[in-house]
Amino acid sequence: MKKRLLSMFLCLCMLLTMVPAALAAGTTGTAAPATEDEGETSGNQITASTTTLTTGNYVLESDVTLTSGALKVEANNEVTLNLNGKKLTNQAGANTIEVAAGGTLTIEGPGTVDNVSHQKAAVNNSGTVVLNGGTYTRSQEKGTSEEDSGSNSYYTILNHGTMTINEGVTVNQGENGAGKFSSLIENGWYNGNNNTGGELSVMTINGGTFSGGLNTIKNDDYGELTIKGGTFSSYAQACLLNWNVATVEGGTFEGKDSTNATILNGYINDTMDKGQLTIQKGTFTGPYILEQMGGGSSIGSVVIKGGSFTGSSGIVNQEQGQDLGNGTIEISGGTFSHDVGEFCATGYACAKDSDNKYVVNVADGAQVSTDKDESGNVIATVDGNYSGGETPESGGNGSISTDNSGKVTIDVSSDDGGETTTGTAAEITVGSNALTSINKNEKVKEVELKTDVGTLTISDAAWNDMTAKATEVDKTASVVIKLEDKSKEGSNPVYEVTATVGEENAFDGSGDGAVTISVPYTADGGKGNVKVYCTDNGKMEDMNAALSDGILSWTTSHFSTFEVVAYDGTAEVTYQTTKDGTTSVSSGSFSDALTAVASNGGTITLLKDVTATNFNTTISKNVTIQGKEGLKINLTTGSTSRNKAFTVSKDAKLTLDGVTMMISGSGEEGQGIGDGFDVQYGGALELNNSNVTLSNLEAATISAKPQNSGEVGTGIFTLNHSTITATGIRGNFSNGGVWTLDSESAIEIDDCDAHGFSADRIEVKGNSNINVDNTAYRGISINSTGLGEDTNGGLIIEAGSAVSVTNCGDKEHPAVFMTNDHAANLIVNEGAILNVSATEEGKSNTISLSTNNGSQDTLNGAVIGTVTKGEESPTTYYEITFNVTPSDANIVVKGSDGKAVSAVNGKYALEKDKTYTYEVSKSGYRTQTGTFTVTEAETISVTLSSSGGGGGGGGSVTTKYTLSFDTNGGSAIAKVTKEKGTTVDLGQYVPTREGYTFAGWYSDEALTQKVTSVKLNGNTTVYAKWTENAVTPTLPFTDVKSGDWFYEAVQYVYDKGMMTGVSADRFAPASTTTRGMIVTILYRLENEPAVSGGSAFTDVESGAWYADAVAWAAANDIVNGTSATTFAPNSPITREQMAAILYRYAAYKGYDVSQKADLSGYTDAASISGYAKDALAWANAQKLITGVTDTTLNPQGSATRAQVATILMRLCETVVK
């Protein structure tokens, strides 16, 4: 019977019965739920007028025929109904029981639920139903054939929700054999178009007895059916009709009387009538066991893995036009009454046993079968027990063979030298038997899969990896290997290779195996080089591909997407970027690559060394630069002050992976212009296995808010097994950010003209190190301002890691400073080191803890230096080490309280002026003890003598002291450690200093007590004295001659670092000076104090080289701007403007500005602007600005660079104190 004809007929029957059903509506009532403790069969009674069941337990106390419509369970109600051996019958024209979507009903038996009306069911479910007992029937069913409903026919059970039927349930349509018009149970939708949401109807049958109906069980549109047990008897069409997805795991199915086939299966579409049937177990009898359902385009996909099948006429009915269409039957197990060899799955065979039954088992010998889809792509299956004796003719239309080297070749290619292959993909399913049998064969060394797209050569270890993935959960699972050419016209070749077990990756790199991928490739004539990259997760893994005889090959430890890129000898990099949703790899210069990826995101991989000048780029997406061993990136910043090599914007990230990079500022050594990295608030910089050197810069790193954004926050800096080295930094190494060093990373900072490591938070872990040396101000400064009120900043050092700060700070700036404005933790965990020392005069060894109440100080590791907190008395800790013989002797150091003190890497951090004891011992030696008081850093030497078997006493203790050399700016001289009482001749220690002559050693800092030798009775320091050599001043500028009126002034400002040339050999004395330049010179005179926020001037951009200077000057009323909102930083400064700025600067410094000159003698005095009159009168009185002639001042005239140099020299010599 065709499905469409049956649909039309049933619709007509429904229309004929709707009117009397509507007229029969009666009264309604709601039953109250039973209480929890009323007993197993107790509950609220159901009466004829009951219509709605709310949450609770219910019981039939007697037979009930409903009079007010169906018995309903609405949404959000959970009901248990005990039939109690009674019978529930419907009101005429209504379903007996209805469960709405969201409602839950459990029915316990015994008892009966009956429906006696046409087109109505005993149970109609749209929610969740569990049947644990009872008989469900249509006792008045009149359907006698598929053409005759008898005006009273319908499903006994209709499920549009979720239903579970358990053992003890009986479902029929009256007497055995009754009901041959409607199916007994309908799971799914007769017309799936009415299921607008496309929800599945899910039914699980665990047991029970089912008989009658046109089909005993019908799994219809959107149905998902699982049968695990039960007895199913059909007297008409079939025991099971499946249109969608059904799995049979057990049960007995018997086709009787007019049954044509025990199971009907059909396919219509891939949405709701998929025709997928899997049989794993069960007993099946009938005329035929399996037949295609009429109305479908094919029998669908039938997989039989086991069971017993007995057909009196055969197993599969293919007579009278009952072909399979485009469907498939694959049998890999079971016992059959007839030969089913033609349906055996690849790798399986059918053979008759001693009982004349046909049994399907795994084939002896691996087999290969191939097919093609509509696009010409090969679809192949490999299975069976590999024997090692397979030949190229083995198996199906593919082949499998083995050579003497242990290579198994599986050929699924369709190229026979004739027809051209059009497919771009090959999919090979390797069954569990082939997987495991090849894996267990010790002679197999590799498996070669030959396809139309390319060849995969799989090592035995890789085959083992995939087999393990497939069989670790399901011993019968298969691996699906797919090789696809995803290239697009005009783009690079792209290949995607996968191996999956279900949804899981079967070759993900977690094992030890490798696969070589080989594809045909024609080299680009203009680009003689080729690379293959694995483009996983935005990275570019170089596969080190090789091209030979038109075949491109590479080896991988995991399957993925691989892209081929050709390049010529001029290319510096290859790079991957995504634009308009398309990802591609290109080649070119480093500059081209950055332009492509900076705003789109992507990955750059080096091909050769890269050198770039005037470098300045902004990263606004996630960008990765991948290095290669031996290759370097050398970058020089632009010539504009505060030009950033890299600016990483908010929400962007720059990752350096395996990169060696040098960033230098433009300009002469010590006069560098530009910054290294500006990681703006919300941006991130990550270094993995990379080394970065930053030198001759204004700042090494910056964490700044995006321009004009008003953002708050911080940048994120992460180092993993990486190093940053910074030298010759004119400002700070950093000015903020959250920093994490892990996996043996290091930061080396040497020679900063301002602060060193300034950050919001620094965490040092994984045996990482920070070394900060020679900063003008603080070595480490924790600000915490970017973290917000609820997040503590701090310096956290984990076990195994160390932070060293040497010769940093001064009397006003502690070497390590934890801010008091916000909570800032100092945490030195056990096994960690914080070593703060000062070997140069005027430097600090102070660690200043935060006084903020929210701060936490945990100093459990080795802390060396002077620790202060607010007004509390400072505590100093010195580094004490032991030099013991033998070197592996055990050392125990205890404080005066008797508690042992732990060493970190052999160093003890012990409190100044405290007394400690030590005990040095080793088996076979006499134990030595001693007491010492800590006055400074010291090494204590102990030599144990052999006990000679006598034990205890004796031995020697040697005390050593250290002689330190303070060279006062000269070359460093290493410390000398000698035994107590040793006299050291100082004549052998002579430092050098450019421009000076060494005048000898002195025992005091005031250089009044000259010494030529020192006797070491304690740790001692000697000080170098120098006499300055006469030096004839020289200038590098060709346009400044010794006879020029401004020569002395230019020499002065050049020597002081106040002004430099416009180039290496030109000063340009006649050129004008801008307003921004003047303010910056004064800012430098003040040692560039920190500023918060910017200025109010709209023409001063954040990050401009003069921005901080203008902000500082405006904040201190030194400049007012050319208007309320403009400063004109690039405009030439006039003489009266310069007088006004210097006048306000002198007042800011507290200098006397009361002296004023009478300017009335100048003929142009009246042209002086009102704001500048007092300023110009003061500048004239100080001889800073005099007339350009005897009678003119030229107040609006531009100040030349020569004039500015002269004014600045006079300012410093006559005004500045």
C-alpha cells in the first residue's frame, strides 16, 4: 500500500467523525492527588467525570467509563496511575488518556485501558509516559484490511513525545489478529509536515506482548525507536515498519497469516524518513524477513549485526519488483535460513553450518569495496581478518596486498589509466576486524592507502594509535579516514585529512605514530620554493615538505588541514590571515605580512632574517609571529619621540613563538628615540620559547590606555620559557601591566635612566628569574592602579624562582616599592628568593612594603635587604653562605629561639644584629658547631676533620671576610674573599675611568684616609679617588664653528643633554624651535616626573613624544596654551612665549622672580603681549633674553635654536640653583 493513498483515506475518515465527537462534550472535573503515605494501591479515585490529573498518585477503585472527555495530564504535572486490576474506557469520540507536552505519566498494572471509538487511541502521548503494566487495547476495533476500516479503527498507542514500555505490558487491538487497517502502535507522525518543530518521537520497548494491527509497530516520520525485548506478532502487513531510525537489540518477531515480511523498511528523505534500521539481536520468523516498504524510493540502510532469521520463502523479498532501490543491506553477523552472501558487509562471509543454517562471520582475509557518490568521490570500506596473504585481486572492487617489506597497500583509487577522476575526496571506513588484525600482525610495518586525491602512508605506530582510539570503548567500532582536496580556483592547494571514531578524533597527536601524506603537485614556474603548513588553531606548523618527481610529501603526527604555499627567493615570511571568512597562506616581506594580519589577525612564519627601520605597527587582532632556529628579527623604531615598535590594541594579542627579536631605538647610543611594546589596556603580549632584546629606547614596554578611550585596566604580559633583556633604557623598563613569568623564563634589566620594572602585578614561577641592575630610581615598583579597587597588585615569587635587584634607587626611592595607594602584596614563598643589594654609594637595598590595609605580606622564602613598612623600624637581612669541606656535609642553622632556618639555593637570609648557631656534620667526620652575629653579608668556612672511627670533637673552623671595591664610577673590580687576618696589597687593583686618572684607594667615603693595603678582620670596603683630565671641548656639528657667538652655548646644552643635533653632524643654529621642544627640554631638566592622565589640549595626541612634557607643564601652570583647548606644539616658539614659559618655570621652582628690567628703552616695547610683559622684563633683567639690537626686542620673532641654546645656558648658570 502506498503511504500517500493511506494518508488521504484516513483524513477522510477523521472528517466524518469530528462532528459527533464535538457534540458529545460533557462536564469536566479535576481529581485531587493522593497523599504520599496511602499505600501501594491507594490514591485518589478516578470517576467517570474526572478529566484532569494533577501531580500525585491515582488509583482505579472500579471499572470506569469516562463521560467528560479524555483523562488528561497537562504540562508540569507528574502523575502515577495504578490500574488496580480495573478497566478504564473512553467517552465516545475521545482518546482514553492524553498526556500533554511537559506532562509525565507512569501507569502501573494490572488492569486495562480501552478505547472503543473510531480514530481515537487508548494512550495519546505528547509528553513523557512510562508503561510498567496493564493491557492497552481497542476492543471494538473493526479494521479488516488495509482498505476497510470498518468505521472504527485507529492506533492503540500514539506517541509524539517520549515513551518507555516495560515487561508486563500487553498491547493489542482485541483478539489476536484483529485490526488490520491501522497499525497497533504509531511512534512518530503520520504526516511529518505537521511536526513544525521537527522534534523526535522517542520510544523504547524493553519488553511486553504486542499483537495485531496492520503493522504491529510503526516507526513513522521523525520516529526514533529502540526495541530491547518483547514478543511481536503480526497478522497483516509486518511486525515492524520503519520509516526513520530504528534499532532492534532483542525480542521475538513472528509474521503470521497474511504477513508478507516480518520487517518493512523504507527511505524517502534525510530529514524525517531516513530509513535507517540496525538489528543487533532478536529472533525473526515469517514468509520473508525483510522487504522494501512501498511508497519509498529505496529500502534505505539496513545493518544486521546478529540475530536468528528464518523465512519460509527467503530472507529478503526481491520478487515482484521488490528491489532495493538505492538502498543497502549490510550483514555482519547472524544465523539465517537462506544464503545471504550477497548482502554480507565488506570483510564478512556467509557459510552453511552443520545444521544447514547459514552463518555470517568475519571473512578469512581482508576485503576492500569501493563506490562513488554523486560528485565522483570514492567511498570505500576495508574489513575482515587480515591474513598477510592478500593479493591485489583480494576483496571487492578495491584491492589489498602485502609486499616483502611489511607494507600493506590498500588501493581504493579509481584511476585505471582510462577515465579521468573527477572526485576531490576519498573516504575509507576501516572496520574493527581489519584494524585489529593488521595491528596484531607483527610483520606489518606500515599501511599505504592509495586514493584518487593522494596517498597516506601510515606507520605501524600510527595504525596502533587509531586502533586503540577505536576499540577503547567499543570493540566493534570503525575508523573513518578521509582525504579531501579543498582547494579553490586561484588559491593555494588545501588538503584536509581526518580520522574519526564517531565524533572523536582518532589521530590527534596523542600517540607516537606518524603518517606521510603524498599528493601530486606541479611547481609554480615563478616560485621555485614550496612549503606545507598545518593550519590548526591559527598556527602555522611547517611540515618540512619535500617535492620529488611531481609528488609533494610531508609527515605529520596528527591529521588536520594542510595548506601548500609557493614562494620565491625574495620572500622573508609566509603568513596566514583570515579575511571575509576565508583563511589563506601567502608569502612576501615582513612588512607586507604585518599589514595583512595586523587588523585581520593571523600568523607570520619567518623564512629568513628580517631587518626593518622606522618600524611602527599597530596590532588590533590576535597575531602570532613564529620564528625558526637561527633566524632573527632586527627592528629600529621611527625617529619620532615615543614612536612604538609594536602597539597592541585593546582585545588584541601579539604572540611571539620561538622568535629571536631585537628592538632598538633610533638615534645615537644613549639618545634612543622610541618605545618597544605598547600593550594597551585589555591587550596582551605573550612570549613562548622566545628571546627579545630591547635597547637604546625611551621605554622598553608600556601599558597605556587606548588614545582618547577613557579606558581603565592594564595590559597582560606573559613569558613561557622566554627571556627579555633590556639595556640602555632612557626611561622606565615598564610603566604597568600584569606580568607572569613561567617555565624558566627571565627578565634582565640593566641601566634604566628612570625606574626599572614598574608594574601592577608581577608573578614569578616555574623556576623563573628577574634581575634588575643599575636603575636611577626604583628597581621594582608595584603600582596596582590598573587593577581596580577589589584586586590586589603585588610581587609574588613562587618556590624555585628568584628576583634580584642590585644598585637601584637612592635615598628617596627604595629599590623595591609596593604602593600605598592600593593594596599591593609582597609574597615570597618558601623556596623563593628576593635579593636586594647595593654595592655602589648612594644606592638602596630597601624593600618598602605597602601600608595599605588590604595588602598581604608573606615572607617565607629568602628575603635579603632592608624591609620597611611605614613608620615601623626597618629590618635588614643579609646573605650568609657556608663554604664547607666536604662539600656534601649537612648544615643546620638555628636562630636564638632554637628554630631551624632554611636555605634557598645555599643562601641564608638572616636578620642583622641577630645571633645564630650552626652545626656542620657528616658521617665519618667530627661534627663542628659555631655561633655568629650577623653584621653584613658573609661567607663562613668550615672544614671537618675525619673522625677516624673515634667519633666526636676536633676539626677546624675558618672565618673569611670580603674586601669590596667602590670605584666611584670607574671600572668594576671583583670582590676579594680571604681568611681572617689576611693583609691584601691594594697596588694590584687599579680601576680605570674615561677622562680621569686614578689617585689611589681610601678607607673612607670622604676620601681623606688613603691606604695601600688592608688587613681583613672584618668585611671591608675601600673607595677610589679620581682626578679629572683636562679635556678640550669638541662638537660634532659642522655648522657650529669655534668663533660663532653661540658656540659656547651649543657646547653647554649638548654636553648637558638638553639639546641634540637635527642629524649626526648638523645643529641647524638658525632653524626655529617649536613650543613642544622647549617644554620637553624643561621636562628633562626635572628628570621627567611621572604624570597621570593627559592634558586638556586637543592638538596634543596621547603618545606623542612631547605629550607627557605638555601634561606636566600644564598641570604646574608653566604653560597655558594658545587657547583653552590648543597648545600648538609644532609651532615655532616666539621670544615672548619663551620668556613667559621660563618665567613660570622659575616661579614653579621657587626662584626669585621679583627683579624686572625697564623695557621702555626698546622702540618695540609696546608690541609686547600683555601676558608676556612681566615675563620679558624678568628675562631681560636676568640677561636671558636681550635685545636683537640695542633698540629692539622683537617679542613676536621666532627664537632660533642658537638663541634657545644661549637662553638655556644663561638660565642654568644664573637662575637655576
